[in-house]
Amino acid sequence: MAADSGKQFAPEPQSLTGRDNYYEDFTVGDVYEHARGKTVGEIDNVLITNLVMNTAQAHFNEHLMESNPVGHRITFGGVTASLVIGLAMEDTGEQGLAELALDKIRFRTPVLHGDTLYAFSEVMEKRDFDAATAGRPDLALYKSADAGEVRFRHWGVNQRGEVVFEGERRVLLRRRAFRLHAGPRAAGRGAPAAPPKPPARRAERARAAAAEKGGTRRRRR
């Protein structure tokens, strides 16, 4: 509450992501420095490492790693990759329809608990999407006029500027004119099946039971 005006403070709503993240908005050669950073905590590494049953003790046994030249537990690479790509999603994935591929994954520097990661992306390639060529018949409902494929190179750095991760990602993005078409499965189904008949009403069952017993059943008041 503002003391001088007596009016309640109401912050302006802010968009978490930009509006220029459709297929048409990307240009080959563009490089993005994504806004957010993420400090890697113990729970980020140890919990996910154990949830996915990664048995490499370097990720969760601090006593063991004290005798290692690194001196501390090392964050599981799958966590590092997920965090860097996740940080890039605000600009490269908000209009995503499908993730198509990850390639050329490299882990350059160990990530330790307490390190802070930042992400960068470069637009490497853009092309029309063809489900058959991509080997994705399940995506045939997306037409080239409505979506396109973009290949990004992502990399992440720590608070010291050291590259910790890099890799390429292909994603299917909406165009601004996107509209969802009926897929081949829906087109081949024909008329929808009639809905099942509702079960007999409780009163009808009661009347039938009463008739079998030779009398009528009175309704409770």
C-alpha cells in the first residue's frame, strides 16, 4: 500500500517470453543470448540421477569424489543438457509442435553443485517440414504452410564463461498462420460410433424388481 497516494500497487503484467518466436521470426545466423540463468543445486542433480536409475556414483557419492581430482560430485550430463535446453526454450520452443532430434551432444566442462548456467542458441538451418522425409508419419497432420523445421545449435556456459554443454536440436515450429488439420487417422475413421446407451434408471430397475415379486414398490417420502 502506497503511503502517499493510498492506492494499492498493481505491477504491469509482463510476458515471460517474446512474441517473435514463430518459424518466420528466425533467420539463419542469428545468435540468441537467453535471459535467464539457473544455479544447479544438489537436488537438481542427485534427485534426477537417482530417479532415472543412473548408478554412476560420481553423481551422488560425495565421499567417493573427495578422492577424485575434481573433488566434488559431478552433475549428470542429462541434467546439464536438460537445463541448458530448458533455458533456451523461452525463445526457441514456445511455438514448438514436436521435438525432432538431438545431435552432436558434447559435455565440455564438469558442472558442480553451485555452478550457474546460462544458455545461447544459434539458428543453423530452416526448411519446410515433410513428415514422410522426416520419418514421422505421426506428424502428417502438420502442413508445410502451417509449420516449419528449425535446426538450432545450443550451448551453455557457467558463471566463469566456460562452455559446459553444446549440441544441435531440430524442432517443428508453428508458423503464424498455423491451423490444425484433421490427421489421416481422423479422416479414415468415418462416422463416429453411436454413444453407448445410458444404464437403466434406478426407478426402472425398481419397477422391474417389484413386478417380479408381484407388487409395486412405493417411493420413499
